[in-house]
Amino acid sequence: MKSINYTLLGDDESLAKDFGKKGTATDITIYDKKDTGVVKTWTLPTGFPEKIQPLLQAINMGEYVIFHVSKLDKFTGEQIVALDVLKKNKGLLTHSYDVDREKLRLMIKGTVVEQYKIVEPSDLRKEMDALESVSTDGGTRIPIDHCFEVKGVGTVILGKVAQGKVKVYDKLKLFPKGDEVLIKSIQMHDDPVEEAISPARVGLAVKGIVADDVQRGDQLSSGEGIIVSQDIGLDFLQNKFFKDNLTENQTFLVNIGMQIRAAKIVSMNPMKLSLNKPASFIKNDICVILKPESQTIRIVGSGQIIA
């Protein structure tokens, strides 16, 4: 069964209600639909703009971005910057009638959003349906966005098979802790399956851990290439719209995939960070530095992890 995952930005859920059925809803909300053998999901950062963290996490959950712009304000600008630093260059761009298209073009100029196809709202479904599923080969990586206990089932994990595949009775490890986890059963769109291949969104009944062992951003993996560390180095580039000077010993939040960590700058050149607790990643994963309390833009900068 094929899967396609979209991140839906700039919308108040009205579009999502037309696309699929509402599922898990926290500070990120997920809609899904099974359409001619393809499971489609739309993830919205419903905790944004109050918080910046859900925006980065929701963007990381999709292969494609559907960006509906209803006004040109600082939060639209923040979403454009977030997409750019995460290098999300596959998407569709649409806007409401009262948005000036030329001003929007100026806002996205020089960013990955400039590569998005601009479509009329009435054509959005057709253009979205034309997008193909994108699978990533390699060792299994399943970033976790939710985990809970279900009576009669046990621990259930929700996440996306970002890389590789997962099968019933697979033994994987929960990173960064390293606990062994047995996959008891797999569901896609509430249907039981024996195997799920990237980029499937899955519900996994598991043995070996309980919900309290799991945090959003933890990942189930076969372990290939996974690094667990509190110390990381970045090929760092500061966001040109963030004007404050950065110095050693300053503290921030960082986003790595679905993970959020507190971090301190221990070196500026090269950029090295010390996290408050270990994170799991592979080389070249993108780390975004955040300043949630900023009254202007909250994205400080980003870089690929080099060590």
C-alpha cells in the first residue's frame, strides 16, 4: 500500500476537513484518507503560531508541503524561513483572493518556496493528487510523534517510516535510550498489515517499552548510522533576519527531526552545541536553533550535523 504525507501550512483546518478525516490532535493535528489504494495524511501545526516548535515538527513529517497563504504577516515569513532551513523544496503554493501575488513572490524569492508550483485554490486537489509517493531506502527509521497505552493492546506508537521498512515481529531499538522493542502488529489507516514501507504512516503495537519510556522525536530504528550524543557540531548558517549576536554559553532550543532539546553554544567557529540530554540522529541531519521567546523571528539559524 502506497503512502503520501503532506504538511499543510497557513490553513485554519478548513482545507484539511475537505481532504480527509481528523485523527490525532494535539499541538500537531493529523488528517488522513485512503484514496484508491493510497493512504494520504495531512499534518497541521495547530500549536503554531503560539509556539514555534510544532511548526518545525509538522514540516519534518511531510514529503510535500501544501502552503495556503491567507495573509502576508510575520508568521507567514516565519513559515517561509522554516521551510527554507529544512530544505523542503517539494510543494504547492496557493493563496486567498486578497493576497497580492507579486508581494508573495517577493517574500519567497531566494528560498525553497520559490520552487513550489503556484496553483489556484480550485485546482489544489487535482495538483495534489498528481504528486507521487516518495520512498527512502536504507535501515529502518521511524520518528515517533505520539505514544500511548490502549486497553487490551498495550503500548501503541504513531509515526512515519521515514526510511526503510518495518515488519511484524521485527526487533528494533528505541533511540536515544537503546531499549529493544518488538513489533507486535502494524496498522495503516486502521487496516492491519504485515509490512509497511517508507513513507508509510503507521500505528505500531509494541512490546518492551511503555508510553512513559517514549518522547516525541524518539525513533525506532535498526540502528544503521544512528548516532546518540549530547554534543554536536554544525555547518551553521545564521538566519539573516535574526539580528542578535550569538556568543558562547548562550542557551537556546534546538530542533532535530521531531526532537526538541535545550542546548548551549560551546564554540562559535566551528559551531558546537551541548544538549541537555542525548539526541539521536545521523550525519547530515538538519539541526535548527530556536529562540521561542523572541518577539521578532524565532528561528536563529540552522546547519547540517557534521559531528
